[in-house]
Amino acid sequence: ALILQVITPCAKKAVWPLNRKMAENTFDLAEFEKAHERALAEDSSPDNWRVAKTFQHTTAYRRITNDSMFKFVSNMVGVPAEDCVKLLLDLDLRRRYDKSFSEMKLLQDTGEYKMFYWYIPMPFPCSDRDVVNHMKVTTDEATRCTTFIVLDGVHPDAPERPKVIRAKTILSFSKVEPDSKDPNSSVFTLISQSDMKGMLPAFVINGALLSYGDTLRSSIVKFYHEVYVKEKQEKTVEP
């Protein structure tokens, strides 16, 4: 998403080996653990953040000491946590509601770890961007809380493209948990910092990102209630 995602500013890019059978060995567990600890520390430190913009169901924060780092906390009204996670991770569904990307590809999936390619169309005269990420998904069955840690990566099926700038995710952490006040709703937290590369002024990027969290929330909630629920109901009544 314009949420291009890596969790440690100095994290090494993960290189996917050409031997796909060794996929389970391609992820640096130490990097993911370090990233997870840092993200949780950021999330649990309210003094690090100032409110940058408020929406009806989303609050956007900026980190006080880093103007390009954002945090969004969104109330996913009427969307249970498990369904919210599915809508974020299932690209067949996500393509139907998230128009931030013109291409989304799942490059590899080993269950707990996934690797993605995202193509971001930019308005003229800016060059388009793309990014390759890999993700570790963890769910706490007791609390029904799911977290995504995403690191920069490279993959042989997603080489850099001519005239397209390969962006970099500096930090990304997502958390989906049940709403304590409503078990049929959830809370979606996103911490994000990206380097879009090229000549884009920081104020342009930052201005666009301020609204991203609520735009994503709105798209998910609308699709869930108007499309996803109806399709689930239709499947349950099929003979």
C-alpha cells in the first residue's frame, strides 16, 4: 500500500533463493523478531506520537521526532477481526476494493511467511513506483490478535522495471484485534514509514499518507458490508 513496508531502517533485503524448495530457510527470523519488538514498542508509546488528523472512525498520528512516520488507528465497525485479516491478505478480494495499486501479486506463500509485489501508479508527471516485500503473519489464538511484520525483499519473479522507481519500506507493522466494546467489530492499527525514492517532495507524500489509513478503512468496511457478507451468505445456502 502506500504503506510500503519494512520494519527496521537498517534491515537487509531478503533475497529469495532460486531453489524454491528451500523457501522455509529464506527468512531471517532474527530480523523479524527485532522488527516486531521495535514495532510493539512504538505502538505502546503514546508519548512518541501527536495527532495529525482525525476522521470519524480513524485517527492519524505522526511521530513527534520523525515527520515521515505515521500511525493509523481505525475502528472497523461491523467487521470481525478474522474477516478483516482475510480482506487484507487475500489478494483476490483486495483487488476488488483497494485501488491504491494497479498490480498486486503473491509471489510466494509458505503459510506463515508470504512475499508480495505491489505496483503503485502515480499521477503525471511522477514516475510510477513498485515494491517487493515479504511478510510474517502471527495470530494469537487466545486474544484473536493478528500482526503483520513486513520487510523489504527481492524476488526473481519481480525484477526492477524500466522507468519504474523501486520504492523502499522503512517501517511497517499492522495489527488487527477484536474491538473490546463490540465482538463483531475490530480495531486495525498500522504503523508505516516509506521512502518513495525519486524527486517527490516530502510534503506531497506526507499529505497523501495522512488520508491513506481512513481511505483503506472505508474501502474495507464498504466492501465487507455491501459485497463480502452477501457472497458468504449465498455460499451457505447453495445446495
